Amino acid sequence: MRSFNWLCFLFSLVLLNQSAFAEDKTSPARPNIILIFADDVSWNDLGCYGHPTIRTPNLDRLAKEGLRFDNAYLTTSSCSPSRCSVITGRYPHNTGAPELHTPLPQGQVLFPQLLRDSGYYTVISGKQHMGNYALTAFDHVSKGKGPGREADWVPILKKRPKDKPFFCWFASVDAHRAWQASKEYQPHQPSEVVVPPYLIDSPETRRDLAQYYDEISRIDFFTGKILDELKTQGIDDNTLVLFFADNGRPFPRCKTRLYDSGIKTPMMVRWPAVVKPETVSKSLVSSIDIGPTVLELAGAPIDPRIQGVSFQKLLTQPDAITRDYAFAEHNWHVFKAHERMVRSGDWLYIRNAWPEQRNLCVESIDFPSGEVLWQRFKAGKLNQYQQDVFLKPRPKEELYLVTEDPYQFNNLAAKPEYADELARLRGVLNQWTEETGDTIPENPTLDRNQRPGAPKPPEFEHREMPGDAKQAHAINAPGPVRAR
């Protein structure tokens, strides 16, 4: 009898194992994942976001065959801090690299490393700009090829190991200055340009913007090559492709700034196995949500230090809500700065710790569109919408109803009828500041470049932040923070 019972037990185990194996054979494979970074591209500079003349057929295809996010926000409109924030899933002042050119310190969480630990083949190609430690998360590291550093992306896909899922961090330098011509696109003409109302509509500005459009068309070209290669390999159905930018266009009142022209990003996801084509989500998402979303989709652990929240639900339920607030910051980027922003529903609130100075970036002084703006300023020929970069002092607080004021021209902070909304968002930002250990530096990094009309700055010495105990605490701030 004992032998019979033992045989029955063994037979049951065999049936269970066969059943589990059958379930495993029919369960979907973990998705391949490709992130495509644009460099210095504003959210509405693509055809799929309504731009009438920029030629982006492949990015438009990406949106048409997948999901387009209409309210995706970055944590900062500054190259390296934005990238460090994405790879860690943390706010810039919590990464230890909140300022331009500051390398990510060792010990920070890197979500591609978590993917690698869970069995993914990981690649970074193109612009890196995060320091050497960040590169330790990747099996293959390439600086990229060609003017936009996209020319080795397809060869990388062809040479990848075929026995494991892959994650690619493909980072273009398009559309970062200086402009570089190439043969992949039909050049845009100055007559095709749409000049934002805060810039001067002049031949100089139009030529500048036309060349910017050209660089967007180049990353569009190589995005199309990736989509074609995925189809050739027969893996497009279960490969998630996500496109977004690290900060806004490199023009005055855009790059580094916390208005939608600087801090809002285009974002599209294509994943034919899961995401329905031609879907749009108006739900709020943040760039620090990319890491935890990818980890959840891959079945990899989400490190508790990650402050972002997964938006996986939005891929199948685009009207769902995964966060109520999006936060962003403006720290040193050639010029001293300390601004904080919160987006909530239709409202945008900005707080400026140093309102006594002009809010400048290199692009607002140099290059054709910036130079002509200063020439008109000196001649007294600016309209009210072109005054922003010259304001001194600036408002300490700004409040905008974005749905009625898409360029954020009409500051409502001083209007009594909006006092309740102002108080609410002040409170939200105060709580986020406390929870994340955010501080105003007592010893801020000096301006690197000379401000117009100001004395030449002392010899520049970049002081890597954080340096005091409060900022050291900020590195260890928990997550997620105030997502809901």
C-alpha cells in the first residue's frame, strides 16, 4: 500500500510539472524594450502632436501604431540631470547629480542594472552624459556613429544575443546644437517654420528653426530604421519602443525652463502585442516613471529607492490615473538657478528662489535666434510675449491655467480669485520639498558664462553638489513621493 501511495504521489508530481511547463510555453515572453532619446526636442515639434510642417513620418507612425501621451513631463529641462533622473527613477536633487555635467555618483540605483540582473541583455548607444558609473549597467557600450550618433543602432540589433530579451538605451544627439547636415532627410525651408510668439519672426530665427527641424527629421529617419529592423527579425510584436526627449528645444524660453516649452516632452509607446493602435492618454506621467514601468513589464524587482511610479496600467487603460502631480526643477545649467514646479490637472505652479536675476540659458544669449532677440531688446522693439528672458526681477511665484494659456503668458499668482488654487499648490510643493529633502544651496555654483551687462564671472569652478548634510540626506530620500 505504501508503494502504491508513493507511486501515485510521483505520478501527481509529473502531471503538475507537465501542466506548469505547458502554461509556461503558452505564456507571453518578456518583452524586448527600446528607449529612444531625442536631445533638446519640445513636445509639440512632431507631426503627431500637431506640428504642421516638421517632417516626422516614422515618429508619426510610432504614435499611430501605439499610444501617445499628451501630458508627459520631465523632472528637469537640462541634459545630464534629466538623463540621470531617468536612469535612477529619482528626482535630480536626489540623484547626487542635479546640475549640468555632474556625473552620477556610485551607489545610485540604475534600473538597467536591475534588468540585467534579471536576465536582460542591456545596451547603451549614442549620447551618454551621465558619468562612468552609469555605464556599468550595460553589457554593451557605444558612443554611436554618424552626425546624430544613431548609425549603429540597427547593427546592434542585428548582433544582439538571440537567447535572451534585450533592453536598448538609444540616445541621439539630435537636435542638440551645433546643427549638422546629413543626407537622411529633405531640408526644411525657412518659409515652413512656425515661429513661437516669444521669439522674433526674422530671417535669422527662421533659418535657425529650419535647421532644428532638420535634426528632428534625422532622428525620425533612424527611428524608422529600427521599426523596420524589428519587423525583419520578426520580433516587432513583442518589442516595446518608447520615444521621448531629455529637455525642450534649444531656444530662448525653452531649454532649462519649467514652462511646457521646456519641461513637457513628447512620449509615444508602440508595443503591438499589448498596446492598441491610435490610442491617446491625457493622464499625467513623469520621466521618472519610465524606469519602474520598464521593470514591472520585465518582471524585474523595483528597488525601493525609485521615486517614480509605474504607468503600466495606461498601456491598456489610457484613461486611468497613475499620478496626480508631476514635479520638476531647474538647477545650475551654465547660469545659477533654483526653480521648482508642480503640475496638477490644468494648473502649473512655479516657485523661484532667486527672482532677483534674469532666467537665462546659453540659447537665450548666443546663436541666431537669441542674438536677434537681444538686438530687438536693446532697440526697444519687443512685444509683451518676447520680454521673458529680460525680466529682472522675476516673479517669485507663477501660476498658470495651462488649458487656457498654452504658452504660460498670463501669470495668475497675484489675482485674488485664484488664491485657493495658489495655496493648494504651495502646500503640495512644500510637502514634496520636505519629503525629498530638497534645499536651496547655501554655496551655489557660480555662473560659467558672463551675463549680459554684468561683470565677467570669476574663474569658473564647478562645485559638485550636494555638499552639505541636508543635501546628503536628499540622496537617501525615499520613493515614491507624492505621486498621488
